[in-house]
Amino acid sequence: MSLKKRFGAVGVAAATLLTAGAVMAVGPGAAQATPDRGAKPTVVLVHGLFADSGGWDGVTRELLDDGYPVVAAPNPLRGVTYDAAHVKGLLESIDGPIILVGHSYGGSVISTAATGNPNVKALVYIAGFAPDKGESANELAFKFEGSTLPETLRPVALPDGSVELYIDQKLFHKQFAADVPARKAALMAASQRPGAAAGLDEGAGEPAWRTIPSYHLIAKGDVTIPPAMQRFGAERANGVIKSVDASHAVFVSQPEMTAEFIERAARERA
């Protein structure tokens, strides 16, 4: 049977690449297997404020190399309810087990998005919030001392009356990514995704960590979300804890270690 008849005209190029052994991207509904380990769960990565899905590139590369399907989700950063609904819809499109990962504010999003989804086998918080019902990011961030984020924020007023928040580019390296090379941090600062200011005051929904095992990577050098806050959430969730010497951008500065921690959750829970 010809490629055109089997795949259709649009699919000929893709089919040709496959038969040539080329590396293909993994889609949301895909499952991947290796001969010796069988099917692996899909890892869904959710970024927080002042970052984007490209920030996960190093982690994604490690996971793909180890045979895990990966989706680096674009987080809208409009507020917990809206963002969690966006991620929840993505999760429902994926077949099979899922390891759901959230960095920073992304932790608030995954805590709400995973509730009621039996396919989510573990929650992994990377220097992230693990809120209880009704708790906001702002409320948690200042529960413990140590955050220097407020003085680095630069608000931008929008025509509809809402406000978005950026980190001052000149302060981004020290505030967000102190252990990332300066050139890389400058690129991150230039491409940062702002978040809706109102979203930081919005309470989280019913927390999925009450019923789903959780893993918490605590960045001991974090000046955005205090390490004491990260540990508080981890202990309250009875989660598995790993502390590392890293900035808030630990997923960028230490992608291999971050991926290894995610894979631990996958091995133990999926």
C-alpha cells in the first residue's frame, strides 16, 4: 500500500520521517514504551509566573532521552481557576498515567487541576506552592520571611483596568535565577511571561495532594518563595521531600537533577 493511501497526502511527510528513524515530537495523547521497561507515564510540566514552557527545555530533554512522553503546558497565568481549568482540559486529553509537575505558582495550578483525575499518579512541586483550599499565592508567599520579590515587581496597567506583573529585567538574575549563567538569565528576563496581579490573590480549589502522592523539590537558595514556605507545604501534604542548593529557577540551573526527581515519582507511583 502506498504511503499516500495509508496516511493521506498530509501524512506522507510524517510517515516518511518515521520510516527514516527521525526523532518525532510526542503529542498529548501519546504513550511511549521501551522494550525493557514497558509503557511510561506522560509527564506534564506546568510553569509559573515570569517563565514559559520553554524554560523546561533542559528537563524535557532529559525526560525524552529516558523514554518519557512529555507535554510542557502553556500556563495562561490569568488566575488559579482559569489556569487550572486550562490544564485540567489538557490532562483529560491524555491517555494513561500522568506525572503532573508544577513550578512556583504552577504548584497552585496543578493542585487544583488534578483533583478528581484518576490518571494523575503523582504531583511534583518544583520550588512551588502546595496550597490548601482557599489559600492564595500571596497569602502563602508571605507566611514566612525571606521573599524579596515584591520590590522587584513592575506593574503594567492594561486597557481593561487589570494589571500584569513583570520582574524588573535588571533585577531578574538575582531574584529569579541566581545560579543560572548571566547570559541565560538575561534571555529568560527578556522573554518572561507576566502574570495577572489579581490571580495571585485568588484562592486555590480543593487540593489534589490530599488524595494523590506528592513530591517536593525545595530550593534552599530561593528568595522568591521562601524555602520554609516550600517545606511547610510539603510537610502538610505528607510529601516526599528533597532539598537542594539552588535558586527559584532550579529547573533551569539543574535540569538533570530535576528530571531525576520527576522520574523517581514516576517509578514509585506510576
